Amino acid sequence: MTHKILCPTDGTDHSNIAVAYAAELAAKSGAALSICVVNVAHGGAKGPLIHHWTDAEVVALLDAAVALAGQHGAPDVKRVDIVSREAAAGIVHYAEQNGYDHIVVGTGDKRGISRLMLGSVAADVMARAHCTVTVAR
């Protein structure tokens, strides 16, 4: 049985599909839902650490995803801002450290031979996760 669902978003159409699916799953199962944004950190070592998004952009992404989740039946959604050098590693590490038992990720709309392949973040999350992963399309 699913108790805690983590759903990463980056504001793209395919991540919005994942948010909607995760919200519906949470509503039907009574599971807690958390929406996360992974703010990938670049640089460091000898230069400045630069985040992919500003704090305001992270807030806007989370606000939009939480509103979408509410439209799909998830009333109380936790917001999570993860900073990591790699998106998939950040998602899996956060899920593992915080007791999530289900991760819902999106993947882009693929055509032809590429539809056999998942997006790199979705594939990496599936390969590394300790729990059930659903890829929403």
C-alpha cells in the first residue's frame, strides 16, 4: 500500500502529467503527496555554485504544481526544494531519506524509435530508486 508519494516537477508538460497522475493516486489511496523541484547546482570547486533556477522560479514552479495537484484531488500537498548536482540522484536520495514508498515521474512525448527510451532523469530514477516508480506519459 502506498503511504507517501514524491513527484518531481520542472514545469514542463510531461511533468504536469506526472503531477496530475500523482495527485489522483494520492486522492484515491489516501497517501500523502509531496511535489519537489530539484534545483540542479552547477560549478563549485574553484568557481561559484550556480543554481539552475532562482528562488522565485522555484516558488513559482511549486505553486503551479501544487495548484494543479489540487485540481486533481490532492488537498494538502507538501512542497520540497531539493538542491543536487544531479536531478535523479537528488530525487532518489530525498525519497529514501524521508520514507517515500512511491515516486511518480514524467517523461517527454517520444515518437518513433525514441518512444522505446525513457527520458534520462526518469530512467535514472527507475534504476536507482528503492521504491516503486511510476512513469506517467
